[in-house]
Amino acid sequence: MERIRGTFETGITKLDVLVERSDHTQRRQSAAEAATAALAARVTSLERRVWTASGVAGALGAAGGFFAAYLNG
């Protein structure tokens, strides 16, 4: 009976370790998903700024070309 009890307690201990590892893995996965979402938001914001800046640069270039042509002639 003592041997069965020891085996049972060993099994419970191992199960506790597995549950703890699973919880730790879930916390790490949640943190990684949050970091991924934050990074995606940053990339989207950066893309928006780049497209806005390129549009402004294109407009300024066109206006500069127009004024240069106007002043030359």
C-alpha cells in the first residue's frame, strides 16, 4: 500500500509540474501575442506616415517643377 501511495504522490507531483509548465507557456504565448499586436500597430503607423510623407514630397516636387517652369519662362 505504501508503494502505491508513493507512486501516486510521484505522479501527482509530476502532474503539478506539467500544469505549472503549461501555465508558464500560456503566459509566454500571451505576452508574445501582445508584443506581436503592438509591433503590427507600430508598423501600420509607420507605413501610414511613409505614405503621407511620400505624397507630400510628390506634391511639393510637382509644385516646385511648376514654379521652376513658370519662373524660367
